[in-house]
Amino acid sequence: MSKPLSEFTGALVESAGPLDPPVMLVLRRKGLRQISGNQRVALYRNDAMNLEVAVPYEPGRWSGQNVAATVKEAAHDDMFGEYIHHLGNRDLRSASHVAGQVERAFGTDAAKHFRTAADFHVRGDAQKAAHHYQKFEQTLKEHVETIEESVLHKLRHIARSKSFGDIMYKNGQQSRVDPRDATKVLKFWAVAHDKNRKVIEKLINSGDSGLQQVCKFVDDHMKHKKAKK
């Protein structure tokens, strides 16, 4: 999920001062990835701009060359590198935590291909690892496209903005949602099993009554939990 730098270049324009990026960026190398054969990728990051750059190279053959870098759009490559790192150190607990993050963010199918690609990578089978990682990215893309069309995606925007937002449902209904309600639904969805997630998504996509039903269920669940304490 990356774009060639050529897509961000074109005719030269004059800087608009503070409205444009800074004249100089300091990049810190945060990791290396073996892709296939002798091909590697160096991962660099600038924290101030939340910018990540991947530079492909071959060991001993990068200095002084006009390297075609790519700007990364997503964090899933970093998660893959972190997962492999934990597997290599036999830290299964940390690896499981990363895999859980992937599943919660991108779905069960994507997480399955993610883990399979990592297993083949650790075994040294770069070809099969690349094949399954490609499947992971494809499944991830399909998952994101589905989410972006759903009420769940709109709730995320409302929760992040911490302000009331309007949701237009497929049945033509429209409702204004409190950011606190959006946050509670998202937290509930994040810890639910895959089957329960589908039930939640079906309810909130059905209209305002379905969304209120989920909110009431979460409130009742929290009251019951506090009462047991």
C-alpha cells in the first residue's frame, strides 16, 4: 500500500511558506526488511510529520545511487516487521499481541494471511511469504473499502473529532451522533468476536434505531459489570 515518489512530483512551484512542508526533513532509520533474494528495504521515519519512507536496495549497493523511494500510507508494514521480530526472538506473547491488533483493525481473513506470510518469512521461504503478504494486502484493501462504506467508518470519524456528527444511513435516515456514543460502540466492536462484530455492524447499518439498540446494550452491560463489583 505505497505510492512511487513520481506520483507526488510534477511541475515546480514556488513555496507558500508555512503552508508547505519544511525545506529539510530528518529521517531516522527504524528497520530493515528482506523482500526476496538479495533485495532489501530500509524503513525511515520522521515523527514530526508522521512520515514514513521505504528505500529499496541491495546490500553494499545503495550509496551514491538515485534510489526510487516510496512513501508509505499505512502502518501494516511496520506491524509485519514487528511481528517477525517477536517471532525471531520467540516472544510469542508479544507476537500474539501484534496479530490481535491486525485482526481487530483489518479482520480475521487479513490476520490469517498476515500470520502465514510471517511464518514463511521466518522459515526462509521468501517466495511463499511474498505470496501470502500480497494476499494479506489485498484482503486488507477489501476490508478497508467495506469499512469506509459503513456506519462504523463514520463513527470512527465522529469519535476522533470528539464532536457531534451526522450519519446518513442507506435507508435514507439521518441522525446526529454523540461522540461518546460513537466511542462506546467502537470499543464494544473492538473486543467482540468476529460473528458478534457482524451482528453489531448489521444493526448500526440498519438505521438510528439499530445504533441506539447497540448503545443501550453497551450501557446495560457496563451497569451489570459495575453492579457485580
